Amino acid sequence: MHRIQEAHWQRVLRSALIPVTTGLIIASGIVMAEAADVTWGAIAVTATAAVVMLTTRLNPLWLLAAGGALGGLGFLV
């Protein structure tokens, strides 16, 4: 792999996979959000998490932990 790392087709393949991977990640996030958002509280948590993810460099695990804590405490029922 190291010998052909600078080959033209390798660079083309890598640059082509970036939008495909990004699209799959966004699509899976949308599917999970649609399945989880059954109450207004859950919708608000999802929207807040999306805004925080897009505007800060906060680790997503903190948002996952916060959502889990809210759900575990019964705020998202």
C-alpha cells in the first residue's frame, strides 16, 4: 500500500470516497433521529445536539452522555 500511495488512481479513489462516506453518515443520523424523536423533548434534545455539533468542537461523546443522562432520568418520556 505504501508503494502505490502516491498513484493517481489512489488519490482519485480517496477523494471520491469522502462525499460518499459523508452522505452515508448524514443519512444514518437522519434515520436514527426520525426513529428516536417521538416527543417534543426528544426533538429538542436532537436539535440542540445538532446545533452544538455544528457550532463547536465539543466531543460527540459528551452529547451522547448528556442525552443518555436525560433519558435515564426520565426527562425524555
